Amino acid sequence: MSFWQLMQRLDRRIIYTLIFVSVIIPTLFPLKLPTAVTPETMSFFNAVDSLPAGSRILFPFDCWPSTRAETEPMAVAALRHCFRKNLRVVGLSNVGMGGPSVLENVMNRIAEENGKVYGVDYVNLGYKANYQAVLLGMGSSIETIFPADHRGTRLADLPLMREVPNYDSLVYTVIVSDNAMIDYWVSLVNARYSMPMVAGVTAVMAPKQMSYVQAGQLQGLLGGMKGAAEYETLVGAVDKANRGMDSQSLIHLLIIGFIVLGNVGYFMTRNDKREYHGERG
Amino acid sequence: MSEFFSSPFVVLFPTAFFTLALYSFLYKDNPMFKFAEHVFAGLSAGYYFGLIHHSVIVQQLWTPLSEGTDWILIVPTVLGVLLFARYVPRIAWMSRLSLAFVIGSTAGIEFIRQLHGLILPQVSKTLMPLDSINNVLIIVGVLATLIYFYFSKPHKGVLGWTASAGIGFIMVAFGAHFGYTVMARVSLLIGRIQFLLIEWLRVAS
Amino acid sequence: MVVAFFGRGVVVDAVSDEALRWQTIVGGIALLLGVFSIVQVHWRRVATRHEDRVYSAILLLCLAVMAGFGVFGGVGTGSVYDWLFENIQSPMMATMFSMLAFFIASAGYRAFRARSVPSAILLVTAIIVMLGRIPMGQYLYDGLPGWATWIMTVPSVAVQRGIIIGAALGAASMSLRVLIGIERTYLGRG
Amino acid sequence: MKILSTTVTTLLVFNIWAATAFAQDAAPTGIFRFERINILIAAVLFSAAVLWYIRRAVNGEKFYIRPLPGLSAVDEAVGRATEMGRPVVFIPGTGELDKIQTIAGLSVLGRVAAATARCRTPLRVPVLYPLPMAAANEVVKQAYLDEGVYEPLDPQTVQYVAGESFSYSARIGGMMLREKPAAAIYMGEFSAESLLIAEMGQAAGAIQIAGTAEPEQLPFFIASCDYTLIGEEFYAASAYLSGEPKMLGALRGQDLMKIVLVIVILGGVASATIGWGEQIWRSLLQTL
């Protein structure tokens, strides 16, 4: 069997092994491949960067644990940026299963890193069912929707929340979402309360959300791990997303390489069909 | 000693074990995968059972019935119980009544939903002026795709030509979607490997 | 026909709400059928000393434990039911999901051969979009990410729309065939 | 059987009436929702087109229907399984019974089950939700009876395997590798597990035929399966396989509506481009 025939019907396990290796190596030893910044990420960064210190912002983290690899790095980079700019952050989640706890975890970690205090610099409101009621209700009174935060403390006992009765005292919204909640934030909160917002969404969702950016409803967009990696670079804190992007680049090139080799093999051996039975239609 | 037992290696061991057991399937079927597979199936069926018990049977059926407010719920209960008629040969046909109810109501709901929720709005979105290349392409793409599905004539002549354009458009879309999804799927794998190497084995940070 | 959609009023709305609620309840009760089925298959394996009887027994045990804790032991945070879900079931779900990374590679490698014009188109767009997604692609050619986004927002949207409209026509026709009773394999052809 | 049909018809009439709950938004008052009259017209038109062609078919008219390669492959696949003495796997999607795609999948199952019954080839139908399982059971049982197979159904034929789609895929994967089905047919609603299942089937060496109306999953089926029915083709599958004139007539009616839609799009685009009369088309299509 010639090399090209071999390339045409490679054992799937060889492909699997190479993919494993392409993820493991960058996780252990970051390759630090360069990232180029897209305009949507740039405007996301600029929007947050131009907020005056001390501003209060809303930080919805509407994500399921299953997309954590994509969404957590976005949340981490965004919170780092916010805390470094001394913004004060009100977090919440519209995904009951896992959303509030991942948010709590990330907020505490990044707050500690930047010397921020719970209740003064940031709050995690947690989750309440019925997102439409939550999104609209917070426009008149946050306390009616969330009588207490995720830890069970009454809002009146949190200095930050005493300053924030409703959307009027929040100047900006930074959303991280892996589902259609983003549509509700745009169509309810941006449209009715003219709250300016930026969003980080999963890669699969990004093309559809671009229309919100074009319409000016979102002032910036992070698309998946790639967006997160670009943002990490801009914030100056290279972390998991950049490492993930190293793996992404390797695997994308690997798949492209396999496809190309498979095709070259196909054209090289097209004439000796008798020896080749590997494939159907 | 107790420090060892509270270390992430031990605490996360079950999670890591089952993760690796499932991945072992990629090499070939083996007892470890088989074990994980059956545990997984059993747990998930049990989980679903608990979920339905609380969210449907208790909340939507038992509570309203026991409060005596919603006697009409006896009807779906009977329909549900009728499903078990298939274990009694003489009345086995009765279980089809319940299925006919569900399938019939689905068909009824879907008939209008397809027209109201999908066909009309999607067609409406396509009514754009031919004032840019993108608009022209979208309109041509929608029409060609739609005509590709035309069943009543062989794909020859003008129809054949349009249908080939349709299949061309379809392949562009599918190729793009495939390529675009790679990143999302690899992200999931990165998440699992980061769990194994960073959270469990702590060999990276 | 289809009165309720076009009419309004207490009775009409109540009836239509009811139909959906009933479906949920019938579905809920049907779960027992599912459990019957799973127990029937695996119990038989245990009883007939099938070579996989140990695994079947494990499955039945896990089912009983999880369902038992779910029904009698509470389902909130901190319950056994919740712990098993968070630490065993949920990570296994994530692991299965992540296997798609391998499968998308093997499927792409195997299927993307330029055997015909359509498959060549498929292959080329897939490669353009993949390159457009990684930083490397941008260094190769600056316009690639733009191309990728354009493909996703113009031709791809057109096809999605065409498929959705066509499928909706098919689904409506399917519903109609069920409603007038000519499509009923599920009830026999009598 | 007569009583059954009558009951079913009554239920269906009731159900058409009940077919609404998804659209309870607030709107102007009045008994009749006049703002929705266009949808009523569309519904009536659609039904009329389909029923008219069914009537013509019943009266003996023959209609040409373009052959679909994926469907002729079904018989080939069952034949292959028979020759090899291995089972056929059929998955009616991973949706609940309240999805029309699941019902379409089950209709195809009826035809496939009949084919396997004729050849006495073992059939495996693993199902994700209990209600579709009950329905699949009836479908297979009926198909077997129609083909003169009177033995009670093996509980392994139609089985409920797991509580959620990823554990379901794991079980399917194990099953595929151990039982090595000769053919695997996937028809119904699928989400992310589509590629998991199809690649596992591919690895097991099965000839694979898929059909779904989910645009997101189609690329993966195209890559991983031998034949894929796209969207409308999938809904047409059971009509094709039945070969009954009534069913083919229904397809013809559906095609007529397709032409109407193409005309509406062309007309609307022309109006929008010259900037005259666009509102007329829009009001035709508005959904309130």
C-alpha cells in the first residue's frame, strides 16, 4: 500500500490521538501563539475601558456548566477588566443549574486578585426563575425580584445594593450568555430601558448576534473562546482562553491537514480503484 | 493521611474515573467503558424519574388533585394509565387512544405553528429590495434551495439548473456550518482536559 | 376549523391550555412504561445469565438508587440525588459531549473528498471557515475572518431559510396527513 | 376497528380545535382575531391544495414523483442486513412525541419495520423518551401483524435505554460496537448527539441513512452517513415509502404551495425593489 493510499484511510484512532495531544500540550506548556484582535472585540474592550471609575454595572452570567470552557474565560477577563478599572459589579444568572455557582466562584477569585470586597465592590444576586419577569421587574425594583443575594444576605445589608434600586443607577451591562437569553436582554432591557450593553457569547451563537452589533444594540461582542483570547490579550492578562486558542489553532490546522492529505491521496490513487474499497457514497 | 483523603485527587477521583472510562471507548470497547456506560444509563434514567416525579406527578397532578381544585386532571390520568393497557391483550387497543390524543394534538398544534411561526415570517423576511449583492444572493439562495425540494418534476432543464444552484448553496452553508462548529466542540474537549490536568492532577495551573 | 387560534375567550383559551397540560401529564405517567422497558430488558439478562449480566445488574442498581433518592430523599442542593448528578452524571454528560471534538475531525477527514462539484464546494467552504476562525488564518490572508463571517451571514442564512420554509411546508403537510387520517402507521392501516 | 377510527376522528376534531395554546398574546378585543385572517386564509389554502390533489389521486390520477436516492437505499439496507444476518437499528430522533418530526420519524419506522418483518431481520429501536417508545411499539407491532408475523414482540426490539441524550448516545455507541448492525436509520429530530450516534454507527460499519429537519444537524449527517434526507425530503419519506396514491397526492399539493410561495417572494421582492406596493405583500404575511 502506497503512502497516499494510507493517507486515504487512516485509522481513526491516529486522528484521535493527535487531537488529544494537541489539547494536552498547550495546556501543560502554553505556546503563546499570537492572536489578532477583531473589531467587535476591540469595541467591547473600548466600551468597558471608557467607563469612569466607580461606575456601577450589571453583569449577567447566563450560562450552563456545559459551555464553561468557552464562557468562563470571557467572564474572567471581563471581571478582571472591570475590577482593574474600579467598576462595581452586580452579577446575576438566569440559568438556575450551575450558573450562579460558577459566577460566584469566578467573582470571588478575581475580586481577591484585585483586593475587592464583597457587598461593596461586587454582589452576586444569584438566580430567580421566570427570566422575563426578572428582566422587566428589575427595571422598577431589584429588591422585589431578588429580596436577598445568592448567599442569602438581604439586599438592604449590602452597601452596593443600597445604591442600586433599579436599572437607573446602573450605567452599563456586560452579558456573558450561552443561550437565547441574550435576545431578551437586547429586546427587553436594551430596547425598553435604553441600557447600553456588550456581550460575550459562544462561538456557535456569534454569527447571529453580529446583527445586534450592526444595529448598534450591542456595542461589542466576544465570540467564543477566540473572542475571550483576544480580550485577554487586550486586558493584558493572558490566561486559559489563550492556551485554549493554542489548542484550537493546532486542531484546526490538524483537521485541515488531514482533509488536504486525504484529498491528495484521493487524486493520486483515483486511477487504481480496484485496490480501494474504504469508502461509500 | 486525612489530608490525602481530602485532596482534590481523591475527592475528584470518581468524576475523573468516569471521564477517562468514557474516553477509553475511543480506543475500543472495554470493560471500563461498559461499566461507565451502564452506570451512566442507570443514573440518568433514575435522575429523569426523580425529576418527573417532582415536577410533573407531584406538582402538576397530585397537588391539584388532592386539593380538589382540578378534577379535570382525572382525564389525562386515565389517558396515561390507559397506556398500560398494552400489557393486557384483551384491551391492548385502548392504549392507542392515549397515543392518538398526543399525536393528534401535536399534529393540530404543529399545523398552525408551521404556518404562523415559520413559513409566513421567514418568507416575510425575504422580501428585500434588490439593492445589494448580499440581498440578491440571499433571495437567490432561498429560491434555489426551495426549488431544490420540488418533487413533482425531474431535475432537468431550467428546474435542473436551479436545483443544482440550490445544492451548491446548500453545500456552501453546510461546509461553513461544519467548519464553524469545530471550534465550539474543541472548546468542550479543552474544558474536560483542563479539568483532568488542572483541577484533578494539578500538573498545570 | 382551528377555531381557538382565531377566536378568543375564556373557554377557548382554557381548552387549548388544557391540551398541552394533558400531554405533559400523559408523558409523565408514561415514564413508568420506560422504566418497565428498561427493567424488563436488563432483568431478563440477569435472569438468563447473559454474558453482560453484571453490567445489567449495575444499571438496575444505579437506576434504583438514583430514583429512590430522587423520590424519597429530596432533590435540593446537598441531597444525595444532587451530589450524584453533579459529580457523576453531569461530568459524564460533558465528556460525551466533548467526544464530538474527535468525531467532527474523523467525519470531516473521511467525508470531505472532492469527488464531485458539490462535495468540492462543501470541502472548500469548510476549509475557508476553519482557517478564518483561527489567528493563523488571519496572518495567512487578512480578509479570511471577514470571508468566514460573510459566508455565515449571507449564503448560509439563505439556505437555512430555504430549508426552514421547505421543512415547514413538509411538516404542515405531514400534520394534515395525520389529521385527516391517511398517515397513521401508528394506528395500523385498518 | 371501526369504533376506534370514529373515536380517533372525534379526538382529532377536538385537537384541531385545541391546537392553539402557543399564541395567547394580548391583542385587541373581539370574538374573532381578525388580525389573523391571513393565517386562516393560508391554512385554508394549504389544506385545500393538499386535499384537492389527494382527491384527484383517489380518483385514479397518477402523479410523477421524482425519486429520492436515500429512500431506495432503505430496501437495500434491509436487504444487506438480512444477508449478513445482523440487525437494523432505527432511531426515531431524540425528541418527545410533541414534535412533528418524531411523528414523521415514526411513520418511516412503520415502513422499515414492515420491510424487516418480511425478511425476518431483527430490528432495534432504542428510544429516548417513554411516549415515543410506546408509539414506536405500536407502530412496530402493527407492521409485524400486517406482514403476518404473530409472535409477541421481543422486549429488546423497542426499548427505552436511558434518561437523557448523552447517556443515550453512550448506550447506543456500546450497542453499535457489540451488535454491529448492518444498517442504521436515523429519522427524526436530533440535536448535538447526531454526530455522536452517526460516527459510532460508522465505526461499527453500518450503512447509514439519516433524515431530519434540523438545519444545524444536517451537515454532520451529510458528513457521516451514506444518504441524508434534507428537511422537506425527510417529511416526504413516509409518503414515498408507502407509495400510496393518496400520500403522493398530498406531496403534489405541497408542491403547489411551494410555487405559490415562490411567486409571493418574487412579487414581494419586485415591489420592494421598485418601491411600490410592498405593504400589500407584507400585510399578507404579517403574524400577530
